[in-house]
Amino acid sequence: MKPGDQYLKWIEWSETDQVYIGQCPNLITGIHGDDPVVLYGELCEVIADVINALQAAGRELPPVTIRPMVANAG
């Protein structure tokens, strides 16, 4: 398994912006695009780049949050 595989990521449509938004809350705020399938691949590439940069700098990776909405509930 690649390090990026463990992080929650998703694609959703933004009615306001009229584009798809790709997010990985533990690593990046988001990217956008017109095609959700292409965007998911780009999101995975960006996540890999962020992980590589963190590791090259000797920094720890952020903890994996499987369900961030549960952590914020209650």
C-alpha cells in the first residue's frame, strides 16, 4: 500500500463554483477540475507529491483521519 492510500480523499461537485472539488483534509485543502475521474487521479498525484516533500524534509506525516466528521461531532 502506498502512504497516500490510507488518507481519506473525495471528489464532490461545487454548485457555487461549477467545478468538481477534490479534497484530502489531512494533507491539502483541495484542487478542482471539470472531470471527476481525471481529478481523482490528479488528487492522488498531489497527495503523493505532498507526502514525498514532507518525507524529504524529515517531517512526520499527519495522522490519518478516516472519518473527520466523526472526530468533530459531539
